[in-house]
Amino acid sequence: MASNIEITKKCLYCGKEYTAKTLTTRYCGHTCNSRHYKQLKREEKLNNFKEAQAKPEQQPQQSFDIALQQKEFLSIDEAAKLIGASRRTIHRLISGNKLQVGKVGSRTIITRKAIDNLFNTQAV
């Protein structure tokens, strides 16, 4: 269905006047449409960044760290997070018999005492 409508409008991006053939046209062409869309996305990304910077640090992570420090038995992931090492480092310490572990089924459990002893023996 062809349209015989010709309306003079002003482009939202560049401000030039153009002849629109539909009532919903907002830009003089595809280029202005693309550039305005990209400008809006940049502004949205910048606003999200500013909002993230304005928010205070998240509290749940700190409470998790406190709970981790109070646990008596740790998994390999928890032990790695506690001492700030990778899982691979923990496995290396276990295979080198520098870190004592216990097995519960297929799970490897590390006692808090073993981690404390690890640092006490290496410091001497």
C-alpha cells in the first residue's frame, strides 16, 4: 500500500528539515537514526557507570569473608579464597604434603589448623 503523505519534519539528530512519507518517521535518514541510537547507548552506558561508582561497596561479600574466617573446616575453593591463592596452588601444596587434608567421600576437606600450620612452618 503506497502512501501519498508528504510531511515536512525536523530530524531529531541533526535538526535539518526533511520530507517524511510516514507519520512516525523521526530522522532524515538511516545515518542520523544510527548515530542517534549509538549516542543514546553511549549515554546509557555512561549513566550506568556513574551509578555504579556512586553506590557504596557491597556488604554481602564482606560478611561472606568474615564467615569464611570463622569456619573450622574448608573446601579447596574456600581455602584458596581465604589465603588469596588459586585452586591449583592449593592442589600443589596438597600433593607436596605441605598441607594436610582429610577426605569425606570424594570431598577434600582442609582444617583451619592445617592452613595456620602451613604459614607457621614456612616462616621458620
